[in-house]
Amino acid sequence: MSFTDSSHSDAKSMQKNRDKPILDKEFDHVMCFGTFDIFHPGHEFYLREAQKFAQKMTIVIARDARVLSGKWRPPIDDESTRLSKVKKAFPDADVILGDESDIFAPLRALQPDILAFGYDQRVPEDKIKELFPNIAIVRVGGYETDKYKSSKLRHSHSKSA
């Protein structure tokens, strides 16, 4: 697991001690974002690791239109299917659809203590730090990335379809 710099002192101390085990539930509320297309063990690993940081977890599922505009292709599973799969895997989490026009709307509305991103997620961290200086940011490492990566699974899914 690796951590980005943060204004939150707890996140800084965790960053200094990243080789030591992380104490569970350092924060009250962690928020995660993702498309979670072809929901796989790598996604589950990311969310389980993120869950260790806080008492409460909110998972924000990318809307179909945002996936299309950001990745230039539609997701294989539609947003309601992706939402359902993640809810089933994480019944204790709040799983919601993201805002169709404002990626920061869930942050403003729910005000989490910490954001957990996957190792390869492209996110506007500088903008997040500027707009939400009191929210810590962490990155979760990957899980068997040679096997469980959505782009690789999508490629093999399209061959079998």
C-alpha cells in the first residue's frame, strides 16, 4: 500500500510507517470511487483494503455517461448492474451512483475523512487537495495486476463474446 502526501496528520504518520501494519479504523469515513466494470478480485482487494481505514465506507460507482466520456467506450456492465454487484459484495458499505455532471458532488455531500484510490486510478489529486484540504488521500496497491486488471479482462471478455 502506498500513500500520497496529505494535510491530515494521521495520514502522514501512516505514510512514515507504511511498512508497518496499518491499524484498522483510523478514520470515521472512507470513500472510494470506481467504474468496477467486470467486477473482479482486484476490485474486491482494493475495497477491502480501503475498508480497513474507517468505520464507515461509501463506494461511488461511475455513471455510464462518465465512463463513456472518460474512457471513450461504454462499460460492459451498465451502472445499475455494477452497483448491484458491488452492493452484494460489500453489504455493509453505502454504495451509490456518482453524480452525472460533478465528480466532486459526493465529497461535498458526504464529507469523508479519507479517500482511497486504487494503484492505477487517474484522479485529479491536486484539485482534490485544493478543494478539500482536510480530506486525507491514500492509494491502495494492486492485487495480482497481471491477472486482475479490467483492461485485460475486458480484452478476454470481448474475445469470448
